[in-house]
Amino acid sequence: MAIRVYSVMVDNKKEAYQAIASVGADKPGCLWMAPKAVHRLVMLEGVQARQANIMKQEMLGKGGEAAVARGVVDNSVPETKVLLMGTLKQYEVFLAKLKSQPFSLPAIAEEIREVLEGQEGFTPYNLECCGKIIKLGERTLVMGILNVTPDSFSDGGKYCDPGLALDKAGMMVADGADIIDLGGESTRPGFAPVDVEEELARVIPVLKRLVKEITVPVSIDTTKAEVARQALEEGAGMINDQWGLRGDPAMAGIAAKYGAPLVLMHNQQGTVYRDLIGDIAESLRESISIALAAGVPREKVIVDPGLGFGKNARQNLETLRRLKEMRCLRQPILIGPSHKSTIGKVLNLPVEERVEGTAASVAVGIANGADIVRVHDVKEMVRVVRMTDAIMGR
């Protein structure tokens, strides 16, 4: 029989273990070799030349590599980016050595370790949402969008009546939604802000009926702490903050007080970035720190890269393409590509004809690490999610 030669791709230690086990290696051998089969790139910015020199020497000594600016070797540049390249086994030895070095390198080693751990994913766990439980990480969850606004870009004005809103929510749950995301203020480009009283008048009557009559958690989509507080009092199980705790300084404390899971979305004014994913990750890391400092447990934090917010069409596509890099934050990831203008620009289609573009975005997002997808077309997207999960082995 002729020898067959073909490629094998692994994304993490679990997949590496399975690949090695398939050749007949025993369990100790699989455990020992798996870290050697996973190669990672880690970027650091703002590294001092003396720190970079030590990193390069140590990584080279372990069989890996570190790319630094040309002026590092003669200290002609004050700082540099460092791109580390190596297997998990090489990183293991490298980080152990870095922890014995000066110049704040032990603290940097810990940050690198956290980034590497994040890329391995997380163990599925139950998330309690005001008495209702969802399980994160076992399969991709679907969050159905319920806007009770007159001016939302996709469904403005359709569900302002509480009865119609309840019917819509019930239909989404029947179609497979795991969470209903209730919003009372449009965030479409050029939207008109509403005050707290108006937003409460829109969402509270609907919320009171939803929490009694549907079986899944209701998320309150708001940037206002007072709206979140009153919604949680009425039985909402989650906060979806489109400004990642930057819009209202009281929001983090409200989430902590009520024990509510918190979706932190990246948002910014303008579309200027140094490195798109690096900047998004750093902003979200700061939002996570605000949440943790207020007393929100880490396991209750979900991150959202903010497709369509502070990003142009090219940047939205790049964010989806590079979504795996967001796993460095070590938090579940939510994406909201549904009916977004990027789809309209790529396909030259109006809002009502963007279902297929949404489906493609959802599938790619799941393949690249999304744990929750926020969508309008629940029935269609549940099918996309289940098929993509099957392909990805979730």
C-alpha cells in the first residue's frame, strides 16, 4: 500500500490531543506532545528595547522566534512591537524563564500566559439570569432582537404595542431563541437619543409581560443605568450595554448589585485604529476591568466586538475574519451582524433583503469563535447556527 501524505490542522490543545491519539499514542504521550503541536503568535506593543532584547534571546533559546524592530539590537529605538512565535511547549519554558527576569518581565509573562489560555477556549458553564439558566460554550446561543422603538433601522415601529411585542417574542422563542434582547432606543446611524423616561415608557410595559409569559431570559439593551435598574427590578436577566460601561458610570454598579450578566460591546467615535483587533481588545479589556472592579464576577461578563459601531464596512469584515483573536480576552463572545449596513454595501441590498448576508456572517462568526449571535431572523438563523455548530463539532 502506498504511503498517503496529507495536512492536519489543529486550533488548540484539545484538537492536538485528538490528532495525536488518532495515530495510536497512549494518553501520557498525547498529553506530552499536544502542546508541541499548537503554534501561537502573540503581539506585544510598547515594549522597551531592553525588555525586547531579553524576550528575543529567551524565545530563540527555546526554539521559537521573536520579531522586533531593527533598532532594538543597538537600542536606537526606545520601544518596539514584539511578535512572539512558538509552540505552547516553547511558550511554557519561555514564560517560566521570563518570570525570573528584571524590567517588569514577570508581570508581562503573566499577561502572555492569560492570552494563550484564552485562545484555548473555556469550559462550558451555566449562567444564571434572574432565575433562568442558559449554558454558555456547549453550543452557539441565539439572541432574538425585539426593538420597541419607532425608528430602528430594521423593524422600527412594528412592535411598540406590548401585545404585538409579546407575540413576536413568543414566536422567536418557538423558533429557537435562547435569549430575547429588548431595546427601547434605536442605535441606527443618525438616531435621535431618548431620555430615561421615554425609554422606560417603551420597555417596561413590554418587559412586565415578557418575563411572565416566555421561558427564556430577557436582556435589556440599554446604555442607561436607571433603565437597566428598573428593568432588572421587573425581572430582566441580563444587561446589554452598547457602550461597554463607558456611557453611564453607574452601570457597572447596577450589574454587580443585581448579579446580572453583562454584555460589554466595543464602541467608539470615528473609525481610526492603530491595529483594529488590538485596539478593540484593549478597549474591551478596560471595560472588563471596570466591571470586575465594581464586583461583577468574570464569568458573568460577555464581550461583543461591536460590528457596525465605530467601524466602516472594511473594518467590520476584518473584525469577523479575525474574530478568533478576540478569544485572548478569555470571555464568551457575542456578535450582532444582523441586517447591518456592511451587508447592504457588499451585496447592494436594502435592509429587508439581507437575510443571506446575515447567514454568511453568522456562520463565519461561529467558525471563528462566537458563542452568541444576536439576530432578527430567528427561525432562519437557528438553522444556520445548528448547521454551523454541527460542522464545527460543537
